[in-house]
Amino acid sequence: QNPKYFTEVRDFFKKWGSYCNFTEGSYDYEDFWREETKKCLNGFTYGGFYIPGPFYYFLNYTQVEKKDDVTQRRKRDFPDFKDIQLEYFLYLERARKEQKGLIFVKPRRIGASFMSGATVSHEFSFYQDSKCYIGAFQKDLAEYTMRMALNNLNFLDLHTPWGKERNPDRHDHVIARYRDKLEDKTEVWQGFMSEIESLTFKDNPFASVGKSANIFIFEEAGKFDNIISSYNI
């Protein structure tokens, strides 16, 4: 199947700098984003070939680091359509349907951290009250994947109607919420209430005690000295 049929909206963005040319608030504008939301949630099928919603989101609404062919410098661009990435998102979808965990054994340099970041930013953006955690043995590894997720969210803020106010909005913890005042001046939290947090498990397999998650990612499991006890807890 030709991948271009699954990346038409991002190709439009690369050419014109926006995802559609409809006036904000118009029927066509609302209809366009309603259909894109459905694709990100339910997946997209073309010519009998199906890709999961998070993979559609990854291809069209996130950016990864690439090397420029001319300057050889690193730059941000949309990801290529790769079979191994499709496989990851298909297995992820299956694991969630069967309520199982997923161990992903992979080669280097396939953009795994970007896929992990996209997985949790997708959950944060489309599922109200969702909670996602990114855990790693070393703090820098958890923060690296967290940074990928935050980059995704910032991109959505700039270019889509899916952006959400965040408080707190830290490098290790974000919640989609904002403070509001009731008529009696009482301050309350309002908003989507989805959440992403990064955790460090070095010398502390109990870092996730008491936390219930929609998605929990153990990053770089091969460097996790206490992976079994951390996972079991």
C-alpha cells in the first residue's frame, strides 16, 4: 500500500503551513477536525489496509529528529512510514484490547522514544481523565521520552484545536486543567484532567505505588536493574 494515502494531511501542512485552509469556526473547518479526530481515535483504512489511530496521529501530528540530507544537521520533521513502527502500534492496540502488557524488543534508531512520546501525548489529548506514566531506571531516560511527549503537545497547541491549557506544566509532570472561579469566588479546577508524569526507579522500585495508569511505559528496560520488582509493584 502506498503510504502517501495515510499522510495526506501532513503533506498538505508541509506545503501550506496549516492542516486545512477553511475559516476557523466554519462548518467545513469543524467537519475537517471532526473527521481527523475520528481517524486519530479509531484508525484509518484505505484500500482495505488499516492503520491504528495512534499511528495515524504519530505520522501526521508529531515530529521527530532527522538528519538533513544537505546540511547533515539535525532537524525536526514528520516521521517516515516504517513497517516496524506500524507493527509496534498494531501490537500496542492488540495488547490494550486483550488487557496485556507489551514487551517491545527492537533494533536501535527506529524512533522508539518518539513513538513512546506519541503514545502518551495521544492518550493525553484524546482521552479525558487519562493518566500516563513514563518510568526509567535513570532520570535522564525518563525525561528524554517525556520531552518527546511535551514537544508533541506544543505542536498541537500551535497547529490544531486539540491543544489544552496545562497546570502544572513542568518538564516531568503535566495536567490538562486550569483554575476557574465560581460565582461565589471559590476557585476550582476545570479542564480535560488528563495527565502525564515521568518517574525514576533507580534504588526505588516503589516509585509507582498507588498510581493507576491508562498507559505505563518502562523506558530502556535493558538498563533497569530492578525491572521485575518495579513492574510487579
